[in-house]
Amino acid sequence: MGSHILINKIMIHLWCVAWMCISVCTAHLYYDSSDCNSNETFLGSRYSCNSTQDSCKTFLVYRANKHFQTISDISKLFNMNTDEVLQINNLTSSFQVLKQGKEVLLPVVCTCSGQFYQASFSYKVPESTIFSKIACGVFEGLLKAITLAEENLPQGNKPKAGYELNVPLRCACPNNFTSSKRVKYLVTYPIILGDDSDKLTKKFGMSFEDFLAVNHLDPRSTLFPETTVLIPLRDGPIRMFDIPDSPSPPPGFLPTNPVANTQESTQPSNLSIAGPIIGFLLIITLLASGLYMKRVRKSDVVHSFNITNFNNLWSPIRSSPISTLTGRSSTTSCLSPDILAGIKYCLLNYRIEELEKATNNFSEENKIGHDLVYKGLVSNLEVMIKRMRFEDTSKVIDLHSKINHVNIVNLIGVSYGESNASWSYLVFELPKNGSLRDCISDPYNALNWDRRTQIAFDIATCLYYLHCCFFPSYAHMNVSSRNVFITANWRGKLADVGRALANKYLMHGLVSEKVDIFAFGVVLLELISGRDNFDGKSVKDSLGFLLGEASEGGCFEGLRSFMDPNLKDYSLPEALCLSFLAKDCVADDPLHRPTMDDIMKVLTKMV
């Protein structure tokens, strides 16, 4: 009997694994999208190596600034031969004041020291400071502050004047990790605002494919200021071409004249619009706007935003949440008077007094979770009201104006709190059945198995959209059962989209997406078991039955004891497969976690 159960366990495990094409990447050079000041280490924070003998001659890019204005200043900082730096950069005077931002090539020897490549320098601290000012200021992000701190731990967080610091700058050698054997140099390049993959390809005349491959990027990846990339070059001498800067993007909010309200109201209607969408969508706009105008409802005060940067051309219009969430008559359109200007994204503009009344002055009993989110009833509509810094509001609105997904909680409106100009409030729909955590915890209204698998699929579909279909790709960074809300027909919707925008830096790319994968795995475990508060240790302990640690009866018996006792009927094979999927999602090594594409391949078999 025991051997029969073991065979079943192996077969189902293989069946689950067969669904998931999870590849493990073995290369070591990655783009770290966190900025220089980040106090966390990710893949790419330092470039790994696997040989203590590996070294090469390569280059770093440094920019002239107000403290290091000449080649003489820069050469002294890096303890380099001034004549050599002049020759490499085709300059003649070591004392000529360079234009701020002028890029200077610096020759370095890159060595594999321990497990990381580095170009080693020393720096004598002129006055008491902190590591981030040295790493991100003096050395312009050529290493992260946390790296500098780790290399100089005995000197604490504030190195004092006179300290001699070890400075291991990022560098890499091409012979082990580059996809093309023709690559001769990997130049370390610090990213500034305005840089992107296309611009860098033109600047260095490099292969676009080599650039993506060596940094483990894809064509949709975004590059962020205060990070570094490796520039793969196939020959020398190295040249940097001047690429003209692209025109500045239009501002996110451009006010227009107030539009008079055709019904009785004490509040005027205001419009805010952003720039027009691309011209070739003109015909689609005209057709879609006719349908749109029929659905738009009148509001006391309306803000209107253009959808700039259509990322999903197959879905050119996002229906305004006003059309389905309010019961007001459609006597006024929130479209611009110039229909040809493009499709608008419309938001209700609430008065702060309305929100205070709806939430009983933002009382604790109306609070949702630990964040500054409150539930309330506005115009007979249940809503979630999120308090946030004024400067972050436009970023979140801009993000939601580009989102078009049924499994993301709709943004309805905004209130710019007149009583406190530093705060504003975003108003979201509040799906009828509340948070997923509340639904799982309710023994009198337990989610059945089919609903749970459908909700898992809904969350996965949403994350797949953000990771793979949205441009640039976006990582949620706060996926949890408390941020998933359940509609009246038991479908899952992800909330708090835009949280990462309010952080000090954006998290995109491979590392941040793997954070979402881990969190999704935890949500799967909650759906299966009904349990809450999984941490790293409890996750491993709870999945012991998948690792042959179950009591007598094998993994099926272990799974039965793990299942939510409120579940009266479920598919044991599906539950086992979801358990294996969850186990892979919460793997310690992010590279061993599946992608959302892998996860979708599993879940589409179940719904």
C-alpha cells in the first residue's frame, strides 16, 4: 500500500513538473534595477565570477561633475595616469574644465576576487559622511552603497575624515559569461535619466542582441537612473557617439477651462487633460468614442486624462469606471470638446468632506488592513479610499490610465484634500465580497474548490498581464490575500497596483517579478490550506509532506491534513499539483521560481 502511494506521488509530481517549463539560468551577469542607495542586495548588485584567476582589462564610464571637473581631477580620484586617460578620450588638456555630464572612459583592471568581479580602488574620506554619498555621489553609482558598507564594515555607517576605504567598483570580464565569443570588452556604464537600450546601442555602436543577452534583459525591459549596465563591445578603440536628447515628455496634468454643469449643482466641473494619443488611432477613436459617450455618467467635478503610450493597441479604449459604478444621468460627456484629441480616462473628483463623511472622519473602524486605506459609502457606492502623498498621486493615476484588465480593482476618482495640501485621496471600487483573506477565514461562507482555483487563475492572469503584456513590465511588489478582492460573482481582483511607484525607486525586471512569484505562491498556500501568516520557516514546514516527511500514509495523507478543513469537496490531484506549484514559487533561490508564463500553463488546465 505504501509503495502504491509513493508511485502515485512520483507520477503526479512528474505530471505537474511536465506542465511547468521552468528553466534555471546559470549565467551570472544580471541587471539590478534597484538604485544605488538601496540597502538590499540583488542579482546584479555585484557581478559574480567563478575563477580566482580571472582578470581582464576593461573600462568604466565616469561623468565630469562640479567636484571633479577636469581630467586631472578624475585621474587623481581613480589614481590613474593622466596622459593615458587623455589619450583614450581624445583630449589634449588635463586641466580643461569639462562640461558637467561629459562622459569619460577610464581604463581599469577587472579581477575576480572571491566570488565577485571588481575594479579595486581606495578612497580617503575628506570629511565625515555616509557610505551612500561616496558610492552614489563621488563614484556615481559605479557601486552600491550597501557594497561599500559591506567592504568597510568596521568603520560603521558614517566613515570619518581620514578613513581609507576599499572601493570595489562593478566590472566584468567577457570570457566566461557573454553569449558571443567576439565580445572583447564589457564596459561598466552608469545609467542616467533618458538612457534606454536603443540610445545606448547607438551611442556605442554595439550589437543590440549582445547588450540584452549579457545583462539578461529583454526588449521590454526598462533601465533606471542610478543603476549600471554592461556594454558589450567587440573591438577597439572604444568610441561614444553623441546622441541628441529626445524632447521632454509632456506633463501629466494640463488644466483646461471649467465646463458648466447642465444640472443643478453647487460644484463646478473641471477637466484636466494630458496630451493626445497617436494619430493613426484616429478612426478607432472616432468609433470607440461614440460607444464611450453613451456610457459616461455625469459627475459633480470630473478630471479627464488622456491615455498616453497605448501599450495594448488591441484594446484602444478603457471604459471609464464611472460608467458602471454610478447611477447618474449621461447628460454631460467628459470627453474633450475636440473629439479628435483622443480617448479620455475619466475620474470623479470628490470633495474631501464627502470622503470624511463616508469614512466617519477616517476612523479606525473603517480602516482596511494596516495601510492608510479606508472603506466607505459614497453616493450609495461602496468604495476603498487610499490616502497618499500628493506628489505620488499623479504617478498612480497615470499608471491606472494605461491599465486595461478585468482582474485589477478599478480607480474611480480622486480628492485633493483641501485642508492639507500634502495629502490626497484615491477612490477605488470595493468588490462586494471583500478581501480574499476575509473570504477564506469565514467558516460560514467558505469558498469552494472551484472558486478557489478560479481566483488563483484570476490573480495569475493579472500578474501575467503586468509582467508580460504591460510595457514597460511592472512588478506589483505587494501581492497578498489581503490585496486580492472578491467580486459578487466570486472573481478575484488585485488591488494596490501602483504601490511600487510610491517607493524611493522602482522595482522592475527579473528580480522584482520573482518577488511577485513568491507572494503568489504564498497566496496559493492560503487557498489550499486556509491558513494565514506564512513566513519563510512555516512555508517550508508546511510543505514537508511534499518532501517525503509526511507521516505514515504518504504525501496524500499529508496533503489531506494540510487542506483547509472548511473545504468539504475538492480534487485531490489538483490540490497536490497546486501544492507542488506553490512549493516552486516559494523556492529560496529566485532563479528556481517559475515565471508567470509557467504558472499560467498549469492553471489553465484547471479552470
